[in-house]
Amino acid sequence: MTLQRRILPALILLSAIACYLAQEQLGLPRDAAFFFKPLTTILIIVLAWARGRDTPLLRRWVIAGLVCSLAGDTFLLWPQYFVPGLLAFLAAHLAYLWAFTRVRRLAAWPWSFVGYGLVAAGVLAYLWPGITPALRGPVVAYVLCLSAMAAQAAVIGKLEPGAGLLALGGALFFMSDGCLALNKFAGPVPWASLAVLPTYWAAQCCIALWLRRPSTSP
């Protein structure tokens, strides 16, 4: 219990900080990011693993989303593997979306889909000239899945008591990927890692923490 509630969150935070320092070469070699970036996501998987045992279907798909995210994190360490990384995160969003629709039907609160859809369309229109033709199809598919995931998280946040953390996670994931896309297709964005990484890992933590603690916990 101490590991779950105190030590593990501290380890996630320290690993995330180390990854950021390595990527920006602030006291740590850049190669250290190859260790700390996947490690941070692995620690979040451990966080989720200890939760949600009374809702095994949700737990299974949330962990699947985190594992796909780990694959995406690893691929994106090498720029030439951008497309496999994109596909891995697309799979992560589909896993999350499937989990979320086990709680509430898709678009049960349609205004969240309207809002995210309008923002996504605006961002995509802005980025479109900078996206190469070969990437336009995968990027559009990714934006659709990301927006649907975030919107469905907002549905649960609106309609389920105590699910505001999940809605926040969806919004942070949307923000993180938006900053990443701006940096790649319309950038460079100054201090992009400072905008992308904290919101990304905060989003993943929010999704993991949405899973309830075991009912036997004191």
C-alpha cells in the first residue's frame, strides 16, 4: 500500500523529470531519455496494475492502452519510426475508447464530441499545409481517434460521479498531442518537451487513477 500510494507516484515524478532533463540535455546526457522515457510509462502501468481489480474488463483495456503507449514512446525515441509510433498511440486511444464505452455509450453527452470535434478540425486545418501527403491519412485517423477518446472521457466525467479525473486525463492527452503536432508540423515550438511530456504523463496517470483501488483496501 505504501508503494502504491506514496513511493510509486514519487518514482513516476522523478523518472519524468529525469527524462525531461535528458531530452533538453540539462545535466543529463540525451541518451538517458532512452531509459527514463519508457521507464516512466512502465511505472504508470504498475500504478494501473494494482487498481481496478473489481472491474477487470476496464482494467484490462486501460492496461492495454498503456502498453500500446509504451510501444509508442519507444518508437518515437527514433524520428524515423514516427509512423509506427503514431499507429501505436492510435491503438492506445482505441483501447481507451473501448474501455470508456463499457461505462457509457459512445457520445452519450454529444456536446463533448461537438466541442472536441470543432477544436480538432481547427488544429488539423492549421497544420494541414505542413503535413506531407504520405502522412495525411494516418494523421487524420489519429486525430479522429484521439478526439473521440478525449470526448468520451468527458462524457464519463459529466455523467458518472467522481469521474472528473478521467475527463481531465482526456483533455491533457489532447493538449499534449496538440503541442506535439504543432512542434512537428508547424514548429519548432520553443520548449516543446516542457509542454508535451508533463501533460502526456499527467494524462496517463489520470487514466490509470480512474481505475478504483481494490475494495479490500483499508
